Amino acid sequence: MRRFALSVVLLISFCALVAAEDPPPGLLTPEDFLTLHKDLAKCPEEPWRTIPWKTSVLEGQRIAAVEGKPIFIWAMDGHPLGCT
């Protein structure tokens, strides 16, 4: 969700930059946008991407019981973007 929200903000900034004849200072340039987009893109080499994450606790519990593996639950409290 965080990546989606950041992508939307970057896209809006990019559109504002393209629409403006003389963009205000501090706005992303097209080069900065492309650099940021590349840096935030999915990287398949990241180790956590190789884990078969489950979004259903019951499905994860069933699979863990069959495979004899523990369950790791990542839970959080508050707004997903950290704006509480």
C-alpha cells in the first residue's frame, strides 16, 4: 500500500511538472522522477520476496501444520502509511 501511495504522489508530481510551463522550485524533474521510480521498483533479488507470504491466517496455519513449520505473523496498529 505504501508503494502504491508513493507512486500516486510521484505520478501527480510528474503530471504537475509536465503541465507547468515554469515549474516551481522543489518540484521533481522528469529525470528525478525516473530515478526515483527505478529505485522504488520491485527488486526480485530481495530475500523477503522469495518467502511465500500468505494473507490468510487460516491458510498459513494449515500449510504450516502440513509442513511442520512455524508461523510468523506481522501485525501493526495504526495507519498503514504511519500517519496516526
